[in-house]
Amino acid sequence: MSTLAQHPLHKQFTPSCNFTGGPTSVRVRPGLRRLNYYNYFTEIEDTFVRRRGKHLLLSPIDWAMIEGWQERRIPLHIVIRAIESVFDGFEKNPRPRSIKGLLYCKEEVEAQFLEWTTMQAGKASQEPSEMGSNAPDVVGHIEGVIETLDKHTNPDIREDIERGIARMRELADNYSDDLEMADRALSDIESLLEHALLTKTDQVRLAGYQKEIASQLRPYKSEMTPESYDQTARVMLLKRLREEEGIPRLSLFYL
């Protein structure tokens, strides 16, 4: 979990405004207030550290930048999606220099926030009849997933589930009829839950599942590339863990 509360720079960045105060050109729905100041910072920090692959304290510039995003009411799912996109692109096209700070993601955050605000403005100008009656019930899907996850009781991953629920509520409250963006945000939350399942499940139990899966794949292994084998084994393992823990799929593909 994040080290924000213990970070020596944390005291320098106390909330100078809440989610309801100050001027803004975008109307923010009440649900955005569910994510408090602490959660906003820690979710961003944890996502960046997880994707970078090693522990790294954020710099004073990074903290100030997050403070600015929070003051401007940039929704958390926009910031998370931007960070994920930056690292996805970096992994596809590695560069000589690594991503050393959150500042590297600033341009993508601004771009995705602009796209989101444009979508919000367009939605506000539409009549109800223009919204379309055949659109998928994205908010209903998210609320259904939240209801299922609320019943989960495994203490080992409960904290991660609560973080996922908070992010899904924020996403539902700020949904702007952008199916692609919503699905990407849900995929990011699903990655958070998958990471928890793989790292916090009892290691003896996990090893047993991996042994069973290796046995099932043995007849096909010689015909698979190492990458394909590893990916297939991972998919099978996660499917097993999700079924046993009662964790539903989040993607809109399952709507």
C-alpha cells in the first residue's frame, strides 16, 4: 500500500480546496466527492509505482502536479487511464531512458482530460431523445459489479476490492457515454484486482493451482511459444482465482 501518509513531503501538500469549491468550466457530479483527498493521491501513486515495477518516491514536482489535478477536479479514472496508456506505449516502444517521474505522464493526462471534458460538454447539449435508447447500460453494469464485490469477505484482498469499488463509483458518477474510455477504465481496475489475486493469495494454494494448470497444458506446450504458454497459463490461473473468490469480470464485453 502507499507510503503517502509517512512521506516527508506529504505535509507540504494539504488540500487547499475540496471537490466542490473554486471555479471550473466543467460540472462535476456529486459522486466525485466520494474519493477523498488521501485516496486521490494514493491511487495515483500506487498505479505509477506498480507500472514502473520498482518502488520510487514521487518528487515534490509530482506531488504538486497531483495537487493541481485534484484542484482542477480531473477525475481519478482519467489520471489512472493516462498513466496506464503511457506505460503501455513505453513497453511497446522502449526508449533508452526509463520513466523516472510522474511528470512524464502529464501530457497524456491533459490530453485525456480534454477529451473527457469535450464529451461532457457534448452530452450536456444533447436532448434526452438524442442520447439513444439502445446504448448499453454501463452504469447499471458497474453498479451490479459493485454489488457483487460488496459481498466479498476475504480479508487478504478486501482492501484492494474496496479501492476498486471506490474507483468504479467515481467512474459511474462521471460516465459520459464514452464506451471506449469506460471500458479502458474498467480494465485498469480489473488489473488492480488481478494483481491482488496473484500476489495476496496463499502461495501454497497458488502453487497447487499452477501445478494443475501445467499438467493440463503439458500436451500442448511443445506447440506453443513461451510467451503464448505463459499468457495462457496466466489466463487459466486468474479464471480459477476469480471463480473461487467470486470476483466478476469488469469489461463491458461481459455486459
